[in-house]
Amino acid sequence: MHKITRTDTASSVVGLSNVHKSFGALKVLNGVSFEVNRGEVLVLIGRSGSGKSTALRCIDRFETIDSGEIVVCGHRVSDPKLNLRALRQDVGIVFQSYNLFPHLTIEENITLAPCSVKGISKAQAKEQARRVLAQVGLEDKLHQYPEQLSGGQQQRAAIARSLAMQPKVMLFDEVTSALDPELTGEVLKVIEALAADGMTMVMVTHEMGFARGIANRVVFMHHGKVHETGPAAILTSPATPELAQFVGTGL
Amino acid sequence: MGGSLNANHLMFLGYGALWTIGLSLIGLLGGGIAGFIVALCRISPSRIVRLISTGYVQLIQGTPLLVIMFLTYFGLPALGVTVSPLMAAGASLTIFVSAYLGEIWRGCFESVPKPQWEAAEGLALSRSQRMMKVILPQAVRIATPPTVGFMVQIIKNTSLASVVGFVELARSGQIINNSLFEPFLIYTIIAVIYFALCYPLSLFSHRLEKRGGPARIELEAA
């Protein structure tokens, strides 16, 4: 068992070290370690049930871990005395099912947290809402309700909502899995633009072509472990037969 | 003795009906406030608070309202606390309604999709901010039809207050019948008045349900 490997260095934003996690008798994470540096895009891939979504959710403490250590932006996530709200101000998370608040307009969805958590003024928050919506190409949807938007637009609005909190790292949990290919494309474009801006990101995705284009590092999870990791190139020339089979390059 | 039904009798019934409405409002208001607290306790992160509130709900739901009325009106004076019929009836209804509305509303809170709670958590909102700004507005939409429907139960249950001498609609009917001996006629009138009070509420509740109540709650993908 290796000791924590300096996850608090200046450039390390997310660090998992030998993380174990079980749901009852089911071992989901079996000693997972990886690190994400500032400005990096790490893509988690693997079969359903391989533990990739759980690993992602552990970073934002939506799941607690059994052993190991997770450090995110200087917060020791595994510490029971962790200041959860401070962690979540630094971490933005976007879900598969968008989860916009249906009773609020897009603008209200976006300004809610900055106003209530950071205490910035309504006017400032609205100004910011316009800015982040422009970033995702939805500046004209300010006063619409989520149900009036397409799935792709809702997901882009959800990304904008996260951006408004100015997180240091963004987590994306299969954000395009509920969308058809066309809508997927518009969401991925937004994420690509964020990566180009230098946003640190960890994402779980099944879009292999996208992963190849955007990832600085790919982590292939298999049976709760990091089975293979490396630059995006491993997707085209995998070293292990499991990854080869997963990406379908066995041809 | 005897005589026939006249305007004075009808006035008396009308007065009783007003008290039925008044008592219902007391029960709805008192029970609504207490029930809201019960609902919050039932979903509290603290295990002990959940246990206590669950015990309260089960205790009250397992006790007939009639017995609660007897306990407050006849039981409390035995302990040295005298209560008027209005106080006894109002307090009993408040207790009774709080347990049922608390349980209805707990269900409404919990039927706000879990990802909504998570999204609010992910945005670093505090528990009270999540409750007030994200969950409650959605729960209210879900809660409106069953709450309006439950008001019908409250109105009908106020008739039990007649046993502690509170003169509401049922009791005023009894009193008139004692002098007129026209039970079929008088209790028919009473029934019609109750129906006239309850039916619009039932209708309204159904309409709310059909309109989908929580219009903007999307069904979750996955």
C-alpha cells in the first residue's frame, strides 16, 4: 500500500490515492489512484459497473469512501470534518439528467447559488448569468423555464449554472448519455471550449471520439481498479486486451 | 315540544355551519403549522428526531380523533387544566391534522426527485437554502391536490367535536332534533350542508390533480 503521493502540490487539483468503496458486499472501488493537474482534462472510461461514476461522485463527496484518501483543491474530502460547502464551491458538477430546477427560470437557476452562497448582489449575479449563458450559446434563453428547452439546451444551461459558481474543477457525469447525437454534439462543443479555456475537468463519458480529442489523460476502469491509464493515444493503441476490447479496436 | 322547522331553526343551523367552518380553519391552520414541522422532522438528518416524529405520527394515527377529544376535554381537567369546548376541539383537531398532513407532506418532500436535492447540494447551498429555494417550491405543487383533498376529511371530522359539547353543525342539528323530533328531515339538511361544504373542495382537488399539479416536475431520465 503506497502512502499518499503529494496530492497537495501546487498544480494538483484532484488526487485520489488507494480509494476503496463498497456498497454492501459489492466492492465498487478497489484501490483507485489518479491525479488531475490544473488545466488538465481527465476522462474516465469503462464498462457500466466498473466504478467510474462512483469514483467521480466521491470527488464531490456524493459518496463517502471506506479507505484511502481524496484531496480536492486542498480539501481533504475523506476527512469526516470536511467543510462540505467549501468543497462544493470549488467543484462544479454536471449530471446526466441535467437537474435544472423546474420551478425557476434559466436566469434564476443560474443566479440562485451565487446569490445565496457567495452573497453577491442580484444585479451582479444577473450580469454573470448573461455572461455564462453566452459562453454556452444560450443568451436568448434567460427568461425561459427548463421545460421550454431541448435536452441539449438544458444540459448547456446546467453547465452554465455550474460555471457561475466559478469552480476550480468541473465534474461531468455522463452528461450526454440522455441526448441524441445531434444534441450531444452541441454539448460536447461547449465542453471543448471550456477545455480550451484551461478549465480543469474530470469526466465520465462513453463518447470515445470525443474522449480522444479532448483528454490529456485517460483512465480506463475495470472491476473497480485503474486498469490502464495514459494519454489519449491509449484509446487508439491500447496496451491491455480489456481496453482493446472496450474500445473495439480488436477489429 | 314539537312545532315545525322555521327560520329560527335554519338560522341556528347556519350558525352551527359557521362554527364547523371556523373549527375546520383552526384545524387546518394549527395542524398545517404543526404538520409542516412534523414533515421536516420526519426527513431530518438526525436519527433521533426522525424516530421521535415517527413515533408521534404513529401514535396519533393509531388513536381515534374521538378519543383525543375525550382526552383533552375530560382528561386534562382531571389533571387540573380546564379547557373550553372550543379549545379542546381546536387542540384535538390540530394534533390529529398535524399527524396526517405531516405524513402527506413528508411524502411530497420525498417525491421531489433525488437528483434535485443532489443538484442543490452540488451548488453548495446550505440545507435550509436547499429546502426553502429548491425542494419546498416543488413540493408545494405536488402537495396541493392531496392537501385540498384532506381538507374534506377535516371538515367531516369536526362533527366529532359535538361530543365535547361544541355546537357546530352536527351538534346544532342534534339540538334542533331534540325539540322537533324530525330526525330524517333534520339530518338530511345537515348532510346536504356538509356535502355543500365538502363537494367543491373534492372537485377542486380532482381538478388540480388532473391538471397535473406539479406541472413543471419533469420525469427523470434514467
